[in-house]
Amino acid sequence: MDELSINTAKNMESVESDTEAQRLRRAAVMVDGHQAKRSKRTEDGEEVVQNGEYYRTGKVKKIHLLNFMCHDALELTLNENVNSIVGLSDSGKSAILTALTVGLDTRANVTRGGTSVEKFIKKDRNSATVEIILVNKGDTAYKPDIYGDTITVIRNIGNTSSYNIKNWKGEVVSTKQDELDSIITTMNIQIDNPISVLNQEVSRKCFVTSKPDEKYNLFMKATLLDGIENNYKEALYICEEEYNKLRTYSAALSQVKGEIQKLKESIHRLEEMDESRAELSNLETEFQWAMAITEENKLHKIQENLKTYENNLQELQNVESSIGTKDEEIDTKIQEIKQKILQTEQEVTDSSEAYNSAKQKLKTANDALSNKQREWRTISNKIKRFEEDVQLLKKEIIKLESCNDEEHNKRKEMKEQLSKLEEQLDELDASLRTKQTELMHLEADKMRLLQEVQSAKNEAENFNRQINKIKKDLSAVEQQSDNALSVFGRNIPRLLKRIEEEFKKNRFKEKPRGPIGAFIKLKDAAWAPAVENFFGYRFLSSFCVDNSQDAKLLTSIMKEIFYNENPLQIISSKFFYQ
């Protein structure tokens, strides 16, 4: 009779892993008989006590087999401690161990008994079912808020193989193999460890016909050193890949820095050109203002001289007017004197006639004659004085006429000088018009220079935008150089994070896969450039979805992530699981 011992604790390890201290603690709890409702973590951080019962996260609580190997329908409830299953040869003991292996692992080769799980279906049956109930209590429980205290894993075997993972209520939570892998990893159940699960084939090799190298391989697997070695090799390979990427990025970084330095020098030259153009514009403005101020000063002096000449001309005109007035007064006085002379001569004539008529009256008129003689002498004196006055007036007239000629000449000279000033003023007007024409040309040159400055500014802005883009790409390269997915685009990690968030919200019927290039592994990295060239970046960075509804949702997420960038290719095809 064969006997198969199964440890139903976490990872199905042997009961010898319990320490003496743990057994003493369990004995103490049983002696106390206290059924307090509390949870206490043990030294290994996995075994808990609730209501006086011991639980180990990941412990197998029940196994139910239907049409599996030699069993039509077998339901096996395991106790809390060590379980020993005994029976005759070929009674189905190994089938229970195989059922644990098949039910908790997606790979058929872990059973060492075949390459297809369909071989485990009982003869003359179309399908088989393996149902395993695991304890999900303790600090290391897997999603206790969703699954509760127990997790039921059901594997249906037929033409197609599928999983149903239920919570403590019997509700299906997931049908994904990835979810089962996460549960196994969290509970540290090592299906492929021969110390945890030792089937007949391995036991024969190890204990009957084993060689030293096979025992060494068993030791490596039992202690998980082979996994550590594989992890080290994979880490070394990844390090070499990342080091090569780092060298590539360093070379690209040096090139980009050189381009940035050239752009900085160009910008510096443009800034110096802007400063020179600004200085030229200021100097041109100052020159124009200096010319305008000089011309204004000249015009002001000319206006002052013109005003002085106008005042002198007005004074001369006033003098000429006063001379004309004096001539009229002198002429009036001469006429008055001539009139008086005529009157006097007439009086003299009248007196002679009176004298002749008075001769007869000599005696009576002697006194009158003497008076008349005195009056005549007086009048003669007056006439003499008048004649002298006339002579004086004539001299004065001659003098005035001579003075008038000098003033006339002076006025003529002033008019000639005024004419010259007017000619100079005309010349200044012509010069001013010339300066205005030159100013118009300078304004045209100024507009042309402003256009050139604006063009240079636009070019500088384009350079700045290029520099900012290069800086962003450089920053993205520096920040994401540790992320292997960044080679497909700097926004790929964000896209995968958003896909994971939406998938957890059950908005995707099937989780999208991508980028496709991340799922391609080469044995020889030297072929990577050839593979990339053959498939192309667009195909390697594309994503696969199960249906059109998922494709629409993924498209909206890509628009949110990539914004104005070109979206990635989406391949819609029904997913098939094997």
C-alpha cells in the first residue's frame, strides 16, 4: 500500500517547517480553551489564529474532482493540520496531487506526466473539472475585500481549458490566468518546487536512479536557487541592454548638446544683431532729430533776422511818411507867406494911391504918411525875414531831399538784403524739402529694417521652440531611460497605466495587449535592428484589442494621452486562449 503525505499549508510545505515555538503556542491556546475573536500574526508572518482555529494563508481547504483521471466525482475536505491519504496502488492518490498541480498552475508540464491537460480527462468522458478551495485569511491574504476568507479556483478541462475564480460567496470574480498567477505569487505557492510537490516521476529520478548532477538540480529547484540564477542572468542581460541604450543615449545627448550649443551661439548672434539694429535705429532717430533741431535753429535765426529787417523797414517807412508830412507843412507855409506877400504888395499899391491922393492933403496927412512909412519899413523887415525864412526852408528842403536820397539808398540796400534773405529762405525751403525726401527714404529703410528684425525674431522664436522641444525630448530620455517601454514612445508607460485603470473598472471586455514589440524576445540581441527594420516602428508600437468596443475606448484613451501626436495603430481581433 502506497502512502502519499500532503502538507496543505501555504506552498504545501511539509509539517516539519513548523517550529517548536509554533507548536508550543498552539498547545497553549488549546489548553487555555479561550475562543477569543482576535487575529494574531506568528513569527513567520503567515499563520493566524481566529476563534481558536489556526489558519495559514494559501492552505488547501477542500478539493473536488469530477471526471479527473480515475475519479468520477471525488470531494476531499482536509483538516487543519497534517493530512495523510492512503490507499491501494492505482487507487487515485497521485491523481489528487496531480489535480492540485493542474488546478493551481497554467502549465501542463509541471505534472511531468504529459504535455496536454486533456490527457487527465477520465476515459469515455468529454470534460473534467478540478475545484480547489484555498484559505484567504491573514495579513498576506489576496484582496480580502473582494474574495473574502476563501478563494475557489475551478479549472474546466475539455476541448478548451478555462478558469473560474470565485469569492467566498461563490460569485465569479475573474476568469483570467493572470489573476490566478497573482494569487499563487501572493500566497507564495510553489507548484514547480519538488520539495512542495513531489510526484512519482521526480521521486524515482531522485531516490532510485538519480545522479549527482540530478540531485544537484533538485537541490537548486528546492532552494529556488535556479530561479535566482535565472533572475540574475535576466538582470545581467537587461543591464547589458540598458547599458547599450545608455551609450546610445549618451551619444545622442552629446550630439543634442552640440546642436543646442550651436543654437545658443546663433541666438547670441541674433541677439547681438538685434542690439546693433536697435542701436542703429536709435542713432538714426537721434541723427534725424539732430538735423531737425539744427534746421529749426537756422530757421529761428532767419526768422529773427527777418523780423529785425521788417522792423527796420517799418521804421524807414515811418520816416518817409514823416518826411512827406513835413514837406506838405513847408509847402503850406510857403503858400501862406506868398499870400501875405501878395497882400502886402496890394497894400503897398493901395498906399501909393493913397499917398498920391493925399498929396493934396499934405498938411493934414503928414502924420499918416509917417505912420505909413513906419509900417512899410516894418513890413519890409517882415518880408526880409520871410525871405530869409524861405531861404532857410529851401535849404532845409534841399537838406531833407539829400537825406531822403540817402534813406532811399539805405532802403534800397535793405530791400536788396531782404531779397537776398528771401532767396536764402527759398534755398532753405528747398533744403527742407530735400531733407523731408531723405526722411521719407529713411522711414522706408526703417520699415525694411523693422521687417528684417521681425523676421529675425520669428526665426529666433522658431529656434527657441526647437530648443524647448529638444529639451523636452532630452528630459523625457533622461527621466525614462530606466523604462524599457520608453523606446516605443515616452507616453507608453502613461498609456499602459491608463489601460490598467480602465481594465480594473471593467470598462474593457478584454485587457488590450501592447505594444507588440514588448512581447517579442530575441535569443540573440544582434538581430534586433533587422527585426525592427522588417516589422517597422508602427507595427512594433501597435496594440491589440479583442473587439471594436475596446478599440473605441482605447482610441479615446490614446487621444487623451498623445493629444496632438499621431495615434498608435490598433489591431482588433478576437482573443483565443490555449
